[in-house]
Amino acid sequence: QKEVEQNSGPLSVPEGAIASLNCTYSDRGSQSFFWYRQYSGKSPELIMFIYSNGDKEDGRFTAQLNKASQYVSLLIRDSQPSDSATYLCAVNERINTGTASKLTFGTGTRLQVTL
Amino acid sequence: KAGVTQTPRYLIKTRGQQVTLSCSPISGHRSVSWYQQTPGQGLQFLFEYFSETQRNKGNFPGRFSGRQFSNSRSEMNVSTLELGDSALYLCASSSTTHTVYNSPLHFGNGTRLTVT
């Protein structure tokens, strides 16, 4: 059973601090990694995706990928109360090469940014 | 560009009934995936359609079925509803064609199904 694991939290950080969200995955063949944000009662919205080892920055968000350690993380700099949400890590599994598209989601980490 | 549209937004059904949910993907997207979200299980993959063909299926009973039309719109059907089918059902579209690796999913607002 291929898995994507996240700490459920809540992760509490003060406003202006860096929030660090982590995710591990079990399928070594995974090639694409995504972070989604989900506000309570809403659907997931894409924040970032990363395909190569290293860091990828987009505004206040940085995704980090280490395929050798099967680890992907999301850093949120200058955290704001509006960042309070559940963050979902998703890994695109290699099912049948070139014929399928499936994302396996972690159960999410709830982030609370306090004033 | 319009996003993914799901209808209806809310449904209340009784056990034993069946239900059909509808999804219109982002224009130009040919891949449509369906997920079930519950507080305990998180997002669980149901199935994915591409060009009217089911390419992949999750571990759900045969009561859950779907189809895709030539305009990429998709429907999901659940027959003989059970209390445990109460969930948020999310449809997502992607621009993926042949490659598995580089296309994120874009989600609709979901259909909240309550089975009583």
C-alpha cells in the first residue's frame, strides 16, 4: 500500500514566523509532488508543485524535495492568520506509465497562525 | 477561464437510493478524477477518466461508478446508498494527456452528500 504521511497537527506558529510542513511518501517511483491548501468547508486549492530535488520558491512559499529520503516539505515565510488552513501533500503515483493520472493525498496538517 | 463546476452542491438522500453527481472540467482538460473526502479518511481516490475511458480506479465497491462524455464532462453514480457514503465528493480536472508526472489537479467546489 503506497502511502503519503503527514503530521495531522495542529501546528501552531505566531504571525510573522516560518511554518514548516512535512510529508513523507513510500513510492520511490513517484515523480511529482504537490501542495494543496484547504480551508474549512472549501475544496483544495493548489499552492505549489515540485518535480526536481532541491528548493522551489514562489512568493512566501518554498517547496523542498529530497527524493533519496522520500521527503517533501513546504515552508511558509511571514505566516499570516489567513494562512490558517489544512495543508495537503499529494504525490503523483506511477501506475501504468503514460496511461494514468492519480494523486495520492496525505491526510493533511492543520496550521494555525496566531496573532 | 472558468474552473471546475460540480452540481449539485448539496444532496440529501436516504439509504438504498441512488445518486448521480455531475462535473464539468476546465475547458481543454480531458482528464477528470473523482475523490471522496471524509474527516476520518481524508481524500480517497475513486477513479479517473480520460477521453471517455476509465484509466484508473480506486478501492471502492462496484456501487460507485462513473462515466465521461465526449465533451469531457463526467458523472459519478452511487447506487444503493449507505450511511457511510456521506461525504464530500470532489471532482478535479487536469491537463494531463499521456504523462503521469507533470499535471496538477484543479478541484471543483464539491458535492456534499448526506445519507440518512
